[in-house]
Amino acid sequence: MEGKKLLKGLIHIYTGDGKGKTTAAIGLGVRAAGHGLKVYMIQFMKGRVNYGELETIKSIPDFTIIQFGRPEFVNKANPEKIDIDGAADALQHARQIISSGKYDVVILDEVNVAVDFGLIAAEDVLEIMRKKPAQVEMIMTGRNAKQEFIEAADLVTEMREIKHYYSSGIEARLGIEF
């Protein structure tokens, strides 16, 4: 399957307050890699080294994942310079990867949150969306996707929380949430 390319790459957005946005993006990436496509995932605001997907993806040919950010949560009301710099670095890396022609599917995990938190400008993300090469499939995840992103995308899925065990006091669990 070496050398397969998409004839037309589209833009997906997975947003909403429900669980499963990153998981859905990874699932699409695994499917694409299984068909010989090259996948690159950039995680914004995720500097934790113990996410389960990091180890698994290492064993999947042609699926690369890289993180930007630090392990701590970002304070939306008062983000630190390190958080802004990390998101800017992730965005610059995304520009390079998307325009490189080396990857068929590029996942920008939590990019919507980085914009919502004011770490990067919506206009900069829109520019990437507009300039995306025709053969690149681009996936954007995270809560609170901007309306402009939704309008520019080809597919938008909203994960809606109906019930979550977190509200009954169950913390994030190894292998399930991270």
C-alpha cells in the first residue's frame, strides 16, 4: 500500500462537551494508517508523557504523534507565557507538517481549546484551514470550536455529554481517560 494518497482531503472538527473527541481522531488515524496513509498528530496543551496512545502509536507504522505544552493544566483566565509559547510552537509545527506534502492525515488535537483559551488566534488557524493542500485530510479536536471553523469545515461532529461518571466523583482512570 506504499505510496497511496488521498485524491481529496477534507477538514473534520470533533467538538462539544462530551468525551471522545481525541479518541475519535486517533481511531480515524489508525484506520488511515492501516490503509497505508501517513498520519501525523499534533497535540496542543498536552505535555503528559503517560497518555496510553503515545505508547501504542509508536508501534503503528506511519503514525507519528508529538506533544506541545506542559503536564499541568492551563489556567484559562490567566494563561502563562509558557502555555502561549507552547501553543505558538505547536501551530508553527502544524503549518510545516501540513504544507510539507509528507502526510496524508494531520490531526490537530485540542487546537479548538488552544484558541478558546486565547493561546493562539482563530485567524491563524483559519489561514491553515484555507491553505491546506488539497490532498491532506485535517482533523481538529477540542471543545468550543469557533463558528468560523465550523463553517469552513467539511464535517463537524459534536460530542454531547448526556451523563458522565466524573460528576459522581470518579476521577480520570489510567487506560480510559489517559
